[in-house]
Amino acid sequence: FVDDSGPPFGHMLLALGGYLGGFDGNFLWNRIGAEYSSNVPVWALRLLPALAGALCVPLAYQILVELHFSHLVAHGAALLILLENSLITQSRLMLLESVLIFFILLSVLSYLKFHNLQRESPFSARWWFWLCLTGVSCACAVGVKYMGLFTCILLLTMAGIHSWQLVGDRSLPNVSLLCHLLARGLALVVIPVATYLLFFYVHLTLLYRSGPHDQ
């Protein structure tokens, strides 16, 4: 069962890396600084945090572009992320901070892309894709660490403000307004909650054996 201080999704991602690397589970993670045995695929366990930390750089660039800053400013922001010493250090280790930051940036970028498509092509395939990806990314961020909940609150607040602006748009038909509100409710509330609960379902399905602390 879950006896950790955080949700299970991030740990399941690390476990997936270990499984793909051939880890057989015969190692006790009970002491910080313990020397790893030969059966622990360190490279596989470190691959996901390293990849997530590296992808934060282009995500930061794209966020600034979607905010309509110049490419020079976007390159500057990406460079700052690239040279961020703490992110570099965390991305080298089997930690979840870089994975959390990746999903936070992905959720913000997805919402910005969705919002910028609002005027051009609402209800298009790209519009639905970025809207749904926003909800899934928020659920993944919360599923890694509960700190991701603040990003969900931020994006829900932004969605509420933008929805209120749609309510005040008299040129928008009532049916179209209702569809906009239902789409946002589905993608930003129902999908994240369902995805978050799915993490626990998969987690409890995989962990069906008794552990050493069940007594």
C-alpha cells in the first residue's frame, strides 16, 4: 500500500526505468549513501530524471514564445534553465524534482497553446489536443509530488478568468458558450481527477504482495 509522503506516479516511473533496465528488485533502499550492488541498473534509474531535466530547456523556450516574447528573450530563458545548477544536480540523481518540473512546464505550455488557439480555431483537433494535454499534465504533476497542485490551481484560475471573459462576449452564441464551458470542465477537472485515480489503481494492482512492514 502507499505509505510514502507523496503520490505513487513518480515512483512508478522510476520503477519502470528499473524494470526496463533489468532490475530484479533485490536491493534494500533503507540507507542513504549505501553502495549499489551489481544488479542495480543505475543508468536506467537515472535516465528518466536526466531526460526530464533536459526537456525542461525547450519547454521553457516554447513557453516564452507562446507568451509572445521575442526569440531572443526565449533563448535567454532557456539558457538560464540550462545553466541552473540545482536542476542540473537533481537531474543527475534518482530524484523526482526534475520530473515534477517537466510536467509543470508541460502543463503551462499546453494551456498557453490551447489559449492561443482559442481565437484561431476553437474546437479543432489541435485545440482539443492541447486542452486535454493540459489536464493530463496537471494530473501527472500532482501524481509525482503534491506540489504540482499549485500549478493546477494556477491553471484553473486562468481558465476561470478566460471563461468569464467568454461569458461576457455577446457575439458568442449560448450553445457555443455552453460547449466551451463543458469542454474546459471535462479537460481540466474530470480528466485530471480520473488520471490521478488511475495512478493509484495501477499502483495497487501492481503491488499485490505483502511487504516487510505489514505487521
